[in-house]
Amino acid sequence: MRKLALSDEILLKIEKPARYIGNEVNSVNKDVSKVDVRFAMCFPDVYEIGMSHLGIQILYDMFNRREDVWCERVYSPWLDLDKVMREEKIPLFALESQDPVKDFDFLGITIQYEMCYTNILQILELSQIPMHAKDRTWEHPVVIGGGPCTYNPEPLAEFFDIFYIGEGETVYDELLDLYKASRARGDSREEFLVKAANIEGLYVPMFYEAKYHEDGTLKSFGPVREGIPSIIKKQVVMDMTKAVYPEAPIVPFIKATQDRVVLEIQRGCIRGCRFCQAGMLYRPTRERDVDTLKEYAKVMLKNTGHEEISLSSLSSSDYSQLKELVDFLIEEFKGEGVNISLPSLRIDAFSLDVMSQVQDIRRSSLTFAPEAGSQRLRDVINKGLTEEIILDGAGQAFEGGWSKVKLYFMLGLPTETEEDMKEIARLADKIARRYYEIPKEERHGKCQITASSSFFVPKPFTPFQWASMCTSEEYIHRAYVVKHEFQEQLNRKSLKYNWHEADVTVLEGVFARGDRKVGKVIEEAYRLGCLYDSWTESFHNEPWMEAFGNMEVDIEFYTTRKRELDELLPWDFIDIGVSKQFLKKEWERAESGTVTPNCRMQCSGCGAVQFGGGVCYEGKN
């Protein structure tokens, strides 16, 4: 009989105890005496968010297919349980066995967004693992980080033993085999880490040193001992069809953010938007075979009992077999009450036709992401959408029965002018006008256009990695310019406008392009009580500002300062395949407002062809 780590008394007084008890459908339990390696897989946010993450489900399934490995899950305890665990000195535990994480061989933390960084320190502290890698011994798990934020791991360098750069399906087996061999040989922890650093894609930060110029910019960065690689090459799965995929994903006990079967139809994106980090990191675009996806859909729905299936991709419309796959899903599950969700669609005739087949038009709203209000600025960011395409798509949607539209924009983009800002409101109004051009008797209720703007954050490995950001006050000023313009529009009663938190955006910008000096600020902010910073209700800007002051770190050095093209950047030691030369060229094209065609229209020589497959080789076999 499994013994729970938390007493009945604790479980009864905390919110949603089902977050912490494990034993869900399809979770994996093994005999601990029969495995050689125990791996705790962590998503440093609350259970409902972590359970919606496909990457962890893939790695969980992959690890547990090995008889010698038992992979379990751990999430950040919510604030109520966090308090109890500190008071009662209860160590953080894994869900499956309920054993303390500190007794595991590995703690793997996926780092999906910058505002979870204090939660990572919460995980380490509650697990009773030394916060700094240099203080750990074989008594502690090897702490390894993966996910998109590891493409600039430097702000977190002190806290991790290893960063895995790239897609997890490639060299984990090699690392686990090395660990077993090292332990059997009696290697020291450092000897093991030296060998791990020589596995392609693994970065061990303690073996590298950063040196700085007097102005605070990076002077040099490289290994401090013999035999450690100076460049880390990202790992890529080239055959998506043969890659491991969870046919029986875990079914959460409570409603997760995405409570559905997820079919990953492809990785990467052909579009090349200049603000989009994922579009550069996951090049080249690689598709999964449609027949394999059909089988996964049948098996996964059967194994989970879910009533919705979502097609996951950065740009689903660009999947070449989308029509065949959607037609199959509609036909196969007709009458079974299975919903089909299609995020990341471009709004065109084909997509609208597909959506009209799978959505309840009366209740659902359509989502467009023009990103910028003016054509000039859409060309700067290489969005590849003209106003004509947007209005035509909206018109077809309205004629097809939709009356609700959500629009997503960004404020603070490079070269943005006040006119560009005002064009956001004007574009929303033009879309509403397009609705009212439809004869009254053919309309479906009142038109609702909801526009939201986030604030631009320059990310590593994008053409905008050199760009300057705005201050918090400047972002808010820009939002007010847009808001005022909305109030001037003819159809203002049909329009709604909201914007994101500016203070959070500034911090995200610091962490996204930060160096090792930022790590001490994160640690100080955590000491001052910062936690769950991506949650509006628990984010507090004051302690963050105090932490920057206490550590004498200048926020504007990381945000408003424009980088020179020849500056050494903290992430330059990582090779993602896309060349720095290509990113520079795209930055220059942005400044001149020149559009770059998508990968299927024309190869732009980004460098991803070196991986030997995907969209770079389509039609060339």
C-alpha cells in the first residue's frame, strides 16, 4: 500500500489535495529495488499547468520504457502547501512513489518561461538540495535543466549541474548510461560531469567562465579546463514519425489547463517572424506522418477517455496533410462527442472551412494574431500578413457565422511609431466595419472584437536579439495611446481593449538576455519572498526592485540598452544551426522593412540545412 507523503490532516486543509497524491490513470509505478536510476521530472509551476505540458509527457514515457529507469513527476507546491512544508520541514516529494526528491539520482527541471525562475529555487530549497551546484555531492541528485529558456541558461548557471540544449529525445539515453557506468566505477561527481560535458548538447556551467569589460559587457566566455567543448550544439530529432510519443498519457485527477489528447503534428515553423524565438530555435520544420498521427489519435483517445483532441504545432495551417488529418478525425469520431481543437491556424478560406466543421460557431471566437496594427510594422517583424488578407479572412469568418474575434498585438516593437500604435485600434474598427457590411438579417448577433496587446521582449537567437526594450512607464504610455484611439473609433461599442503587465515584461526582458550576474538578483528576490511570478495574484514588483538594488545590478543595462552587432552575447556559445550572420541580415532587413519569404517559398540560407532534413530537403529527395 502506497503511503502518502502528506497526512490526511494536511490534505484536508489545503486547496486541491489531488495535486499531490499521484496514482492517476496511466501514471507509472515500478518496484524501486529493480531500477538503477531514479529520475524526478519537474515542471516548476502548479500541477494544472505542468500536467498540460507535452514535453514532460514525452520524456516521462521515454524514460519509463527503460526497465532500469523510473521517472516520476514533481510540481511546485501551491502557496498554501509551500507554507506547511516549510513549517513542518516536509521535504518535497515525487507523485508516484511519494518519496523525497533529494533521494533521487536526477532532478530534471523544464524551463518554459522566464517568470518561473524563483519557483526553480523553491523546488531546490523544499527538496533540501543545495541551491548552488558547487555545493552538491553524490548525496544529492544531479540537477539538469531543459526547455526553451536553456537557450540562454546564464542567469541560472549557478543553480544547475547540467543544461540539456535541444530536444530531449536524442542524448538522454547516453547520459543515463554514462551515469550508471560512472557510479559503478566509483567516479567522483566532478569526473561524471566532465564526461557528461562531452556528450553533444550538454552544457555543464561550472566548467565555463565569463569575463567582463569595464562597461559590463561580456569580454570572453569559454571552458576553464582541458577537454571541455567551447561550443554546445543543439539536439534535434530529425525523424519525427519514428520519435517516441506517449500513446497513454497521464490523465489528471483535476481539470488541467489543457485537459485533452495532444497530437504534435510537426515541429518548427516556416514563417520566420523576427520576434519569435520558437520559430528560430525549432528549425528546420519537420512533419509527422499523417498515418502515424491517425493511429495515435485512436489509441490515445481510447487510453485516456478524453473528449477533445488538439493538433499541436507552431503554425498548424502549414502542416501539409492537415486536410486529410482533420477529415479523418471528423469521420472517425463522428457521433462520439469528440471535439477537435485547432490552435495556431492562419485565418484563410481553408482554415475557416476546417474550423466551421469542428467548432460550435455560436459559442467560439476566432483568433487572429496580426501582432502589429500597421502594414509598415508588420513588414518590419516579417509577419507576412497584409491588411487585405486580415480583412478578407474576417469577412469570410463573419459570413460563415462567427461574430466574435480576438486580436493579438505587441507594443514596443523595434521602429514602432505613435502612428503604428494607433493603427491597432483602426484595424480593429475596420474588422468590426466588415461585420456590419453584412446585411442585418444575415448577421449572428452583436459583433465583439477583443484586442489584447502584450509588450515586446527581445529574445536570444532572434533577429531582434540586439534591440532595445522600453521602460515599464513607456509601455504603459503606449497602451494608453492605443486605448485612447479605441475610444475614437466609430464602432467603439463593439470593441474591447486590454494589455499585459508591464513590470513583468521588464523582468522577463532582463532574464531573457541576462548574464551570470542576474543569478544573484533571482536568488535575492526569492529570499525576499518572490514566488509564482507568472501569476498576477502573487507577483510583487517591489521586492524585485529591492533585489536589483541590493545586488547593485542595473536593470536598464539588460533592457533599454541597444546591443552593437559585434558584441559578444551571453548565449553565443550555443549553436542552434541558424547562423548569427543570418540573424544579423534579418535585423538589417527589419530596419529597412524588407520582408523575407517563408521557407517553402524560398530558402533564405539560415543554416538549418546542416541538420540534413525537414523542410530544407522537401522535394529534393
